[in-house]
Amino acid sequence: MFKLVTQSDMMQAAIIHSESWIESHKDVCSAEFIAIHTPERQKSYLESEVAKGAQIYMLIHEKPVGIVSIYGNLIENLYVLPSEQNKGYGTQLLAFAVGKCTQSPLLWILNTNDGARRLYERNGFKPTGNIVQHTEGMYELELCLRQE
């Protein structure tokens, strides 16, 4: 079941975001940078995304297992709890988000996030060639789903 995240369950969404973000970035970011990504900080971040117009949805399968945000045709913040990964929830969140987009969906991933890239490419997303360089070896890569 998908549920639009409201203020009453924003902290639950933030916990999912925090735990998943830490797991996916622990090998590429400093311990100090990882440490600041607490549920409280991620709650503020998610609230700022909503204030800008994003809609955040939570996937519930007996318990909350993942989140995704959608802003127009931009899909962001697709995170599944580490304990719930590899169970198809990422694919469900992605398909749901794609269905909410009115134009060709776009998303950005870190070049070091091989698991996410496999998920997106397996579901038809392709690199557009646009990148945002962060450090010498780390950049974000834009992917687009070209709906025929």
C-alpha cells in the first residue's frame, strides 16, 4: 500500500531516509558526514522538499519499508530500509513514482551507487549524459525513462 506522507508520519519517513541513506553512502562519504544524517535532520530535509512542492509517498508492507518523492517528473529520495532490500520494494516504489509523472521521468544517482543504477536501468532508465561533478571521482548522473 502506498500512502502520501503527512506531518503525522514524517518522522517515520525520515527514519527510512536516514537508515537507507547511511547504508548507501557509508563507503563513499566520511564518517563525520554520515553522522549528521540523523532522522531529525532528514525530517527537516523531507519537510523542505514538501515545502518546495514535492510529494513523498511511503510504501507499507505490514510496516513502512520505503519512501519515494516526486516533484513534477523528477523522482527523488527512493529509499528502502536496509533490512527490506532485495524484496522487490524498490521496483514497486519506482513503478509507482513513474506512474505519477506526467512527462518522461527523470532521476539522479551517484555514480558509485551500482545497486540503484542496476534497478533503474533494468526498468528502462537510460543516462542522458548530464552529470553534476562533486569530487574528482564522484558525480551524479541523470537518468531518463523515455516513454514511447
